[in-house]
Amino acid sequence: MGRVSAALALVVAVVAGLLLVSGGSRADPRTPLGLPHLPPPFLGIAVVGDGGKTAAVDAYGDIVDLRRSPAGPAVLAVPAARQAAGTVAPEMAIVPRLRLGDGRMLPFWRADAITQRYLPDSNVLVTTARFGRLRGSVTYAANRDAFTCLTSVNAKLTAKGLLRCERPGARVAPAAAARADRRWLAATTPLAAAAPPWAARMYGRSLLVLRALSDRRTGAVAAGARDGWAHVWPRDAATAALALAATGHDGEARRTARFLRGLDLAAAARFDGDGSPVPGRAAQGDAAGWVTIAARRAGLTGPRQTHIAGGVTEAADYQEKTADDYLGNAIAATALDSPAGRPAAAERISRAFGGPSGLDRVAHSPGSGVDSAAAWAVQPFVLPHLAPQARTSLRRLLAAGGAFGIVPSADWPDRDPWTAPTAWAAWAFAALARADRRGGRSGLARSDRRAALSLLADLRRAATPAGTLPERVDERTGVARSTTPLAWSHAFAVLALRELWPAR
């Protein structure tokens, strides 16, 4: 496609009016078509950063979200509603374009082929597009103070620039950013030497995702680098704190737990990076339990606010639907009980939610079907009395799953698998296998370990080529359908891997 004389440039044109979500008129722009087997343009699938400046990048090297901190205000944000409606115009993002020999300037989604990878053990991202024999690449790196891009054509640097987000003159060299990431990763408690290479790669990438999405000053953990997801959900951030505590990053775990302890958990379902409630979604019934568990693992006391109006029986749960008496909320609430009272609480849950298929989603409602949140009774809330019913529930969902994981619950309205339930089910099966071995049930231990490995294999298939985990993927193709990466999914993946291959 053209001669080798070419130039690669970043086209930046963000107009405030274009960022408004349209009502869906025929005059709306249409999101350009992507390449086969890749998500459409402008859905972020990779995150760049170290807990300071944070960027989301789509499969074609376009910057679709840029923030001064993971859960902070956006400098640029492609609206999630427009992504879902397919009405994103290129002017809403920062788009690399390659000038071909015939003078055309083409975006990377017009390439013949594209690859995307992180530099080894880092959050420095390289996207390379091939137009015939011509190749252009864009490299993104970020740290606390700056976001930098380097562009090149056929391995020769033809343009070099800084996207100034806050302080003019600040910059970070990609090599220096990569070294900082590697130093941080080197401080991580490794998996056991017996862990296979794929497990080590998933472990490292998952931890680097948590590094990028955790505010290095405040400990606020964003669920994702995306409009609508760049907020702090208590359960998501608490799981990140558990993963950081389990891998030797004690300071980061404490910072996140302190942030969570300071929230008014009765005020909302999600919070901004400064701790203020985000309106629009009511408080959810599992928040206090998750924050309590995270605080304990970080060596702190529990949250100051543990009560929400109506209690867990009148609250939404992790699926954020109409308030009801949900299994996940009931399990999480046991973290607030005294040690002596937890067995009785587990017995109450068994009576209210137990059925022939396992643990149902809604109390005294067998038609609600089993819920993958049954896994939480195994880890992290550790209710041994419920372990057999949890196993039955998870095996039922696993049997109904596909190549890319499981759905959250039997009553979930579509069949696209979700990576967080897939990962927390893997953690539960791994923990069940360990308990089986201690109890002398070797056959059951092998079966539970196989289930954990099967679910992790599903996660590997659901991951992007760069190793990030989408919130959910297409059930047939495994292509990302929603926020990528999702901090919650990566945190559970870390915990499952540590359960399977603990360091001695």
C-alpha cells in the first residue's frame, strides 16, 4: 500500500460538544468498523500507567480515556454510552494515523494487520500496524507526572512528542517507565517454582493492571480505565487490597484499605477518587463485609460505617439490580459477625438459600437459580459449613459454561461469560482442593483442582492478546464486549493463582 515514504502522527481533536451522548438520531456518527476478530475501535482494552497518570488504549492504539489519576477526573473520555450505541466519531479520541506514500493518512483500524503488546513486565504499551510492507508503531508510557507517546515508521523514529496533561515540560521515557514497573514487580512474592509459564505471565500482568488502576497517593482503586468505570466500588477495591496483601505489597494494601475505611458506605454504590459518593446507584449490601475483610488482611480495623438503610435484605448486590435478599450480600455480611456467631450465620444462610442445586441467588426463592457468589463462602469469607453447597453451585455453573468462562448466575439474562465470576470460582475451587487435601480427600482434591485449572484456562482464552481481562466477552468469539481490563477480575486471578501455587 504505497511507497515506504511515510509519516506517523497523532491526530488530536477533542471538542466538548462532541462528547455529549446523543439521543440516537440518524445524524449521529457511526463507529468505524474494526479488523476481524478484534473489538471495534474506541473500546479500551489496555491500560497504561503506574498509579498516577492513567490512559486506556483500544486495540488500534487510539487513546480513549486519559486521567490525572486512576479514579480522578477525565482529561479525555470517550462516552461509554456512545461506545455501546456504536456512535463514536474519531474526533472523540486521540488517533494515530499513518501517512502512506500516496498521501493518504489512515488510522490503524484501516491496516492490513495489527499487533499490540506490553514491553516485558511493564505497563508500557506498543501498538504496531502493517499497511502492506509498511509498518508504523506507537508506544505509550505514563507515570505520576506525565504521559508520553513515541511514534515510528519501519523502526525509524520519525516523530516524538509529549501529550501534556497537567505540567508542561513533564515527560517519562518508556524505558524508564518499564524499569520502574519491573522494580515494583520484582518486590512481589512469586508463585511457587512449579507454576507453569502461563500462570506466571497471568500473575504478572494482573498485578501490573492493579498497579495501573491503584492511586499511588490515596489507595483508591478504579474498577477500570473507562467512562463510568473509573470509580471505586468497595468490593472491587477490597479484592484488589486482598490481592496486594497476598503478594507482598503490604503498603499498597494498607493504603487501599484505609481509603475504603474512610468511605460513607451507606451513601452510594461507588465513589470518586476523592472519596465522594457518585450519585445514581444506591448503596449495596456487600460493601461493609468486603471492606472489613480487606482491612483485616491489611492489619487494620474494619470500616467506621457498617450499616445501610434496610440492611442487606433491602439492598442491591454485585449485579446492581433491584434490592432483595441476595446470597452474596448475606455471605459478605458474616464478616461483621463475631467469630462465635459465624457458624450460626452460615446455618441461617444454608436454610434460606440452600436447594437441590446448591445455593440460590435469592433467599427462599428456588426459581432464582444458583449464584456464583456462593464461591465467596469458600474465600474470602471462609464459611466451611457452606463449602459443600458452594461446590455444588459452582459445578452447576461450570457445566453450563463455555470456552471463555461462566455467567454470574443461572438467572443471568444473556450467555456472554464474565471474567470476575470465572476467576472467583477458580479461587474457590483451588481453596476447596487445599481443604480436601488437609482432610484426606485426595480424589475430591484432584477434582476441585482440575475445576480451578479449567476456569483459569477459560480466562486465558478470554484475555486479550496483551493479557488483559475484559469484564465480559462474546460467548462465541471471546472478543471483549465491555470494560478491559477490569481490576476485579485481575485481583481474583492473582488470588486463584496464589492458592494453586503458593510460594514456600
